[in-house]
Amino acid sequence: MDEGKRLGLILTDSCLLRFKQEILPYLETYFHPNRVVKIVDELFEKVNSLKLMPYRGALEKSLTREGEEVRFLIYKSGDQFELKIIFFIDQLETKVTVIDFFPTKMNPLKMQSRA
């Protein structure tokens, strides 16, 4: 698959649920509302960039999916907030599927490996 070719993008229900139930409440607790908006915008801008450059993400060796490489990108905002965007690339359907937003300070066993 050529870098630069626009892919489809899917965010699984489980990754959106983690964002809604864990990530957003954390941000709202520890950051000023204006900063929360900026962080959310930057995070989803990075997610959307996967449509054009999915292979820049490093392989996530702790997760595997049948016949697919699970990858991640790091989103970082200062010293207080760092998140892995966990995804895989479906070359047959030319899409990227984001399966988790994983806070890097969380126990790795809680990382979601399924859509």
C-alpha cells in the first residue's frame, strides 16, 4: 500500500467508550477547559492523519491480530498526559481501524486488542 493514498478510518465503539468514560473525564479534571478543547482537537487531528500516513506508527509488540500488524502512535501534551493511539491497517479494505486510546501510565494488560 502506498503512503500518500487516502485510507478510510474507523474508530471502534470500545475506543470511543474509553475516550468518553476515562480519557475525557481525566482531562476535564486536570486541565483548564480551553486546554481540554485544544488537546481533544490535537488528538483527533493526529488520528485523522492516519488516513494518509498509517505506516509511521510503530508496531505494538504486545498485541497481535490474525494476519494484521497492530501499530501505535503517541500523542503527548506536556508531562501530564500521554496516550497511545492503537490501530491496525486493513490493506484489503484500505482502511485504518483505531481500536484503543491507551493512557501510557495504565497497566499494559488493560490494552484492548479487539475491535
